Amino acid sequence: MSVTMVKESTIISKRTSRKEWSAMESTKFEKIHTEIFDGADYASKIIAQEIAALIRYKTERNEKCVLGLATGSSPIQVYAELVRMHKKEGLSFQNVVSFNLDEYYGLDKTDNQSYIHFMHHHLFDHVDILSENINVPSGKIAFEHIAEYCTQYEEKIESYGGLDFQLLGIGRTGHIGFNEPGSKISSTTRMITLDYLTRQDNAFAFNSMADVPRKAVTMGVGTILKAKRIVIMAYGMKKAEIVRKTVEGEISSDVPATFLQEHEDVTFVLDENSAKDLTRFETPWIVGDCEWSKDLKRKAVVWLSQKLNKPILKLADRDYNDHGMSEILGEGGAYEVNIKMFNHFQHTITGWPGGKPNADDTNRPERATPGKKRIIIFSPHPDDDVISMGGTFLRLVDQGHEVHVAYQTSGNIAVADHEAFRFAEFARELYEHAAGD
């Protein structure tokens, strides 16, 4: 995978407009401006520099700097850099007014897992921000007063002229703040029921999954979109799929983060791993010229075969040309490429999956020696090992290898846990609500 990293530029000085971004050939499938860094550390420093520049700009004009702040693992390094800049470079937060995105419902500000505690631990206790300028949704408002409280939170943001800058992370459900799937683009600050996957991802901060609150108070999507400037962060392979859906997918309440496509000044900050599923990295030949390594050629040919539902040996010159792959055609055209690729993949097929003892294994993926091996099969679900690779499994045993199987789920359900629990929790909430009436 060829990735162009941001090394010396800053988001502040070299930000590209959404219109200009979508017009670039390599990013033509991306509907949100993205910047890709070679690591979260450097990315966090660049984001912190932009925030610091905004604070100083507002200070020079004797204006309040209104920041929307996020919690979670992604912004921790941003806050660490801001603290460093305060202590080492004299960055003052006395003109800053902060509004946090969300808070778990039911947690007190003294709870270690609360987001108000998180913010004090990582930022507020280490800078000179005025306590009266700190705003974090309360998780201890009586249920019957929640609607009124949320309205007041909205009004307070508006009283400062709205958010100058909003910092966001993204959950695997596509939530921004705690706006879970189903949230509307016009939604405002409110109480929301957390998706099971969100609670599962946040369970590490609690003693157990059962201790993770089921509800939270969150800014709405509409509130977030009113911010003058938005920076959203995502790091690591676990975020790659939701990043692709957010950046390249259609706008949908199923993925609330896609609503950011409607904002005129938003940047998605990524690292190599979280960006890997974007079209320009996953299938770079579609968007422009690329460096054709052996592995990339093989990947592209398999992709083309699957896309057209044609065997490799039946791919034609036009198939390659129509899908941006003409560069890999040599003098012999598709015929030569197809034969070469077919032979390569053919050599990965064998009746001796553990290697045939004392055989010529020059062109085989598995070595012939040693003749007997210890083998582990990872099976996502009991019986997947038999259904999906039963023949290989049997051959390995028959040929004398020591075979072990690691089952990765209990097999008690046929769908993902988070999907089952999501609907079960919805049914319970509905029942409790009906019983209350």
C-alpha cells in the first residue's frame, strides 16, 4: 500500500476546501477532506497547534474562544500537547470557554469513569482555564428535568455565539458524540440509549460490561454541525471500516458521522491504519496512477476477476483498460498476464496443505520440511472449521500433523453479540416504557 503522509504541513495553513478536495483525482471518492499522518503522536501535535493558534487569535482580539471538546482515547495526546504548550510556551486558556460533547447518565463528577473526571485529569487541572468557563453535561440531572436541562445547555452554547472549533472522535457504530445510529441531522442535546457495541468498546474503563451505563447525555448532530470548524480523529485498524463509510459512503442516519459531509469546514485526521480501506489505498488503480508491485498486481487481478465474475484466464484487454489497470499489461497483453497470474495462484493449491515431505517445494507456499508440523486452526464459530475448510482439516490430520482448533466464539448465537444485544435492549426499553405508562 502506497500512502502519502503529511510530514511538515499543518492543517491550519494548508487546509483544502471540500470542493477542491473532491475535485482531486486521487480523492474523488472522498466526500470529507482527510489528512493522513504517519502516527497519532504527530497528528495530535498538529491538531493542538491549530487549537492553540485559534486561542491566541481570539486572545489578541479580546474575544472568547469557544471550544467543543471530546473524550476517549483519540484526544488524549492532543490535550497532552496543549498542556505542554501551556507550561512551556505560555499558552493561556483564560479566554477559553469549553463545552464537552457528552457524559454518561448516572455518573457523578467524582466517578473516575465520568467524562468530567477525564477532562480534569487530562486537561483542565493542568491549565489556567477558569472553572466557570468549563461546561460538561451533567449525568445526575433528575430524569424529569433532562429535557429542560438539555435546552439550557443548547442556549448556553448559543449565548457565546456557537462553537468556534469542535474536536471529535468516532465510534465503530459511526457515532459522533454519543449520537448513535438513528440520530437525525437536526438533533440537539438530549438523552440517548447507548448501542451495545459502544458500551462494549468502552467497557475497558469499567469493572465489567454490566457496569457501563446504558444511557448518556449528548450534544446532537445539529449542535455539532453548527460549529464553525470541525476536526475529527480516528486511529488504528479497528476504525478503518467506519472511516470508509463516513468518508465515502452515502449520508445516512445509520452512520451519523456521514452528516459531516454537509459541513463546509471539516477535516478527518487519520493514520495509515485507519485510512487503509479508503479507495485510494484499497484499490488505487481506480483513482489514478500507482506503483505496480507484484503483490498489488495480484491483488488487482483477483479484484477484477471477482468484480466482473469472470475466471482469471478469461479476462480481456478491455477489462483491464476499463478499470484503470492497463499499465500492468505487457507486450503479450491480457493473455500473458492471465497465464502468469493463474500459474501463481495454481501453485498455492496443493493436496498437501502442510507440505509434502521430501518434495520440491520451490514454488509452493508451504515448506516440505519438517514433514510433521504443529498446526492451529482459528475458527470464528464452532463448525466453521468443518464447513469452511473440512477437506483441508481432514488432510492435515490424515497426513500426520498435530492439529489444534481455537474456537473464537461460544456458538450460542448465530449473529454478532452486539447485534443481538442491541435489539434485546431496545425491546426491554420499550417494555419498561410501556409499563411506566
